[in-house]
Amino acid sequence: SQQGEEDPQALSIQEGENATMNCSYKTSINNLQWYRQNSGRGLVHLILIRSNEREKHSGRLRVTLDTSKKSSSLLITASRAADTASYFCATASYGQNFVFGPGTRLSVLP
Amino acid sequence: KAGVTQTPRYLIKTRGQQVTLSCSPISGHRSVSWYQQTPGQGLQFLFEYFSETQRNKGNFPGRFSGRQFSNSRSEMNVSTLELGDSALYLCASSLVGLDTGELFFGEGSRLTVL
């Protein structure tokens, strides 16, 4: 069954604005990860947050995790045209399959 | 450090044929996992190999199989190809396994079935 579900499906913003994407999941997890994919390419790992962490930063990225609500959010600050891509959350649990959400397609307009 | 290498990058097959895709993980990584990506179904987990043993398998028919060699290189095979098997097949390697560590992806093998 689908674990991670991103919201919104598509997001269009101007350069310099912030972009927020949300991810919800259904079962308990060991960690949650965010990946970026440029059109037709492989995925690039952005950030991993463990189930006992609530917030993590990496450069212009900020990820939060709320295990009580089974949700996570990815914030990209001061977006750039190069941030245009699809963003996926993925959940990992011991002994379980690694499950990706359907992704959020982000367009950053110059 | 070399990244994950997938070959071939593009291939075209006809229905009923079989295909073998190859994945060379990052040196030292023992976990290799495979994913199918299609516009309709998104990214779906196929299987994971760790030290030559299949640890997890997704919900795919038996036509999809894989293996891992002692040098951690992995292959996946799809037999009796169907039109619906057209997809981007992605391989990822991980140092400790996909339930605890980050994944490093290759650029994928794009399969078209005619």
C-alpha cells in the first residue's frame, strides 16, 4: 500500500520565494527521506530525518517530522530556477519495503 | 568516488523478449535495490539485495528477477516482456541497507517495449 503521499502534486512559484511540500504516511517508520529528480534522471538524496528527530536543516532545506501526525514537510527557502524538479518523500522501516510517494512537481519561474 | 552506474541507459525490445539490466554500486556499498518508475504508477520498489541475498521483494510478478554478485554488482531480468513494462528502471546502492541509510541512485535504464 502507498506509504508516502506528497502534497501538493504540483507547485509553481517565483524565484526567491519559499516552497513547501508535505508528505503523509501510514505506518510507523525508521526514517523519512526526501529526494529530488530532474526530468528523466536518477534521484538525488536531499536529507534524511530519523523517527526520533523533529527538524533538520541542510543549506536552504528544512525538513520537519511529526510522527504523531505521520507527516513531514520540506521547505526550500529562496528558491532558484535550478530547484525546478520533482521532489519525493520516501519512508523506511525495518524489514519493510522502501516506499516512495507520488512526488511534487516544483516549477520555479525566473 | 565513482557513482552508481547503470547499463544500458536506453534499450528497445519487443513483446515476449527478455531483458537484463546491470547496476554497479558505489564501491563498498553492499545493498542494491531496484525500482520501476512509470508515469501512471510512480516509483515502485522491485527488490533489494544485500551481500548476495534478496532481503525484500516488491509486489511484482515472477517475470521480474534479480541477483547480486560477490562484488556487489547486481542484475535484474525481465522475461516475457509486456507493453506495460516500458519504464525507467532505477538502481540504488546503500552502505547499510535501505531501511536505515540514504540511497544513491544511478541515472536509470529506460526500457521501451514495442
